[in-house]
Amino acid sequence: MKITFLGTGTSQGIPVIGSSHPVCHSSDPRDKRLRVSVLISWKDYNYVIDCGPDFRQQMLAHSVDRLDGILFTHEHSDHTAGIDDIRPYFFRQGDIPIYAHKRVIDNLKRRFDYIFADNNRYPGAPAVQVNEVFNDESFTLGDKKAIPVEAYHNRLQVFGYRIENFVYLTDVKTITNKEIDKIKGIKILTINALRVDPHHSHFNLEEALEFIEKVNPEITYLTHISHYLGYHEAVEKSLPKNVHLAYDNLVVSVA
């Protein structure tokens, strides 16, 4: 199984529009971050977790010619705004499966009603096959099992996902021990680490590292990173040996 980090930035991406912050003017390509998303591939299957406003650019960059489904963590725009750009996949493949909490599905139906219309759907609009995700209920992706992992983004419920020995969590601020038990001792963990200073709805770096100690994965990649975390090269050098900053276009394999 191959994991491609399509985007590793926070909701504004890096560089932030109009920002004079030095990280936004870095010449290191690892400091250029699109909105957060990953592509999970094996055999002929391609699934993405979240499709934000950079989705089209990300699919073109990696020549993804087939999409078997989208797993949504939550409804915020930086994780969902690219859903209209599934049209080329719909035209070739038919309805595109999506997987999400009912609250997220309801939100998408309001915002993208022309996609979800049961009758008289707008000509040229894509269509989706809706799959509601329930905590503590696994579901099938191709020939693999996905396990939802529930956390909270301030007061908003979010889903992460475990697929075999890979776990993807983003926009996490709190998570119960019951949910942590689902993922202890995995091979590869991805978790958000927004910045050094505390934040009301995201792990900061210290909180992310404490969470990693509880889960005890073989290796961790930090994502959903803002320019306030610092330069990629400097932060990477400061991390424990089994913890790394993810960066856009990084590809890792899960045995």
C-alpha cells in the first residue's frame, strides 16, 4: 500500500496570501503546502481522504486517472471544497463513492445540492454514491477494511481512518483513550501538528508528540502544518528520530 501526501498545509496553505512571514517566502519546496489530503493506493485502487480546494491540482500532479472513493474527515471547506472536481472521474466511471458522517453528508447536500439532487440533477454535474460512516463500524474499501477513529476538533466531531497498519488523523484536538486503543502499535501514523503555540481546535507540536507516545507507532508523519510551525528543515531536525514532517508529494509505503 502506497501513501502519497497530496497536501500537508492548514486551511490557508503555505504561502499564505499576502503574508510577510519568512516561512511563506522560503525557497525550500517542502515549505510550500497545499491543503491537507492523502492518496491511498494499492493494486488498481485509489482512495483519497478529503478533497479540498486544491484537489484538481493534486490529481493532475500525480496523474491519478481513476478514483475509487473519497473519505471525508469533516465538513470544513479546506477538506471538502474540491468535490465538484470529481466530474472527470464521474464522466468515465459513473457515481463516485463518498464516505462520511451523516452530519458531513447533510452539510455537503446543502452546499452542493446540484450534485446530490435525486431528480433533475443539473446537466454536467457529477454524482456520488453516499456511504454513511458510523463509529465502531468498519467498512470495506476495495479488498481492505477501513476502521473509523473518532476525535474532536474543538467541539466538532471528526473521523480519522485506519486502513491496515496506516492511520490518518487530522484536525484533532481531543481524543478518548477508547479511540486511541484502536490504533496503538500501528506501523505508520499521520497526525496534525499545527504550530508551536497552543491552539483551540488543533494539536500543537507538543500535544502531537504526547499523542504519538501514547499510540507508539513505528513511524509518524506530521501534517496540517501552518507557517507558524517554522521552516521544514529546522523543525525536522528537532523531532524524535521516528517522527517526521510530511511534505507535499512525499510517498511512503506501508508493508
